[in-house]
Amino acid sequence: MNASGGTIVTAPTCGASGTMPAVLRYMKQRHKFSEDNVVDALATAGIIGNIIKHNASISGAEAGCQAEVGSACSMAAAAHAELFKLTIDQIEYAAEIALEHHLGLTCDPILGYVQIPCIERNAVAALRAIDACGLAYFLSDSRKISFDLVVDTMFETGKDMPANYRETSCGGLAKKYQLK
Ligand code: SF4
């Protein structure tokens, strides 16, 4: 839709806009959640996304794909946790787990298009979001890392990331693909 000039909802960004709807649509269909349930989940995800945007970044050009798809996964994990009525601490923990395990994720779109690796990456993040929520549910008594800490870490990691891996298509998969 992006490449063809279609309409998308940038939640949180254009490149990372597939994860949230994948999780919410699947859960709505499978578990028969209501529209109101989904609206509550979107509101929770919006809070998580805004915290990341305000305290760090949701931009691949600024902090790599960890800031885009990592943030999308974090939002989707929180939304999923909201759907299943986890506690506020477990929601925050789900968002934390989802972002933590995207730390260091580079942005290297082939030929500069937001297609590869972006599309599959959104799908992988959707599955990770669901897993993060499950982990938060089972491990909440033994957690060590806060959401705020991992947001701060993500931003610092992004600032340390060479420009080749921040939406320039000069490194990683984009570079290897063009050389083959
Ligand atoms: S690889 Fe880059 S362009 Fe693609 S989703 Fe990640 S941050 Fe966005």
C-alpha cells in the first residue's frame, strides 16, 4: 500500500504499520473481541508508542529498525495484553519484553524501498508481540528490566548505530543484495 500510494495508518510509522493490525485483526476474529475492546487496546498501544516517541524515537533514520518495528511490537504487545485484561504492570512488562528483544535491529531496506525486510519483519514482530505478552504473564513476578529503562537503552543504542544501518540502504542486507 505504501509503495503504491495507498492509504495506511502509520502506527507507529509507515514501515512498521503492519504489526498492530495483524495482531488486533487476528485476535478480534479468533477470540471475538468487540470493537470497544479493540479501541481500548489501541488506546493502550498509543500510550506506549507516545512514550517511546517522546522519550526516545520511532524513526528508523534516527535509531534503526529497533525504533520502528521494535516500537510497533511493543505497542502490539501492550494492546494484546490489554485485550486479555492483564494488569497494568503486566501490560508495561509485555511492552518492555517486546522492545528489549528488538534492541540492535538495523534498518537496511533493499533499494531504499520499504518492502524488504520491512514486510516480513512486521509479520515476525506480530508473532513476537503475542509471545511477549505470554512471557509477561508468566514471568511478571521475576522481572528485572523496566519499560523506561529499555526505551532509554534503545535510544542510546540507536545513536551509537552507524548511519549505514539507519535507513540509508548503504549497509547490511541492502548492500549485500546490491552486490550480489
Ligand atoms: S527496515 Fe527500515 S524502513 Fe523497513 S521497517 Fe525497519 S526501519 Fe522501517
